[in-house]
Amino acid sequence: MKTQSVDTHPQIEKIQISLLKKQSITKKFAQVCSLSETTIHLSKRALAITNQNLDDKELNLLFISYQYGKDLATRVNEYLNG
């Protein structure tokens, strides 16, 4: 098997993959949810740092615009203001 990570010893990687395969679907799903939550949090934090002039609502709309498109962000903004 070809290694997946250049910074992990192949034998250790083999053990890690074996442990992942043994996990229940519930555990795997929880990990995916956790990773998604972390990614969203870090993305929003980066937006806040680079756009300090925006309030929370504007930051959330910017996040929606980047992740789902300007059309959806515009519709959400209209809904919130309408």
C-alpha cells in the first residue's frame, strides 16, 4: 500500500488506518462533524480578523457568500431585512 502521509512512518500509518477501520460508523461520523465544525470556526475567525470593520451579521453574510455563493448571501440578507 502506498503511504498517505509523507511525515508519518509507514508502519505507524498502517496502525492508524487499521484503528480507523475498526471504528463504528457513529464514531466516524462524529469525527467528520467535529472536523467540519472546526473548519467553519477557523474560516469565520479568519474572516473576522481580515474584516474587522464588519459586524457579526455582515461577517456571516460574507461567509455565506464565499461558501455558498453571492446569490444565496443576497437572499439571506433580504430575508433578514424583510
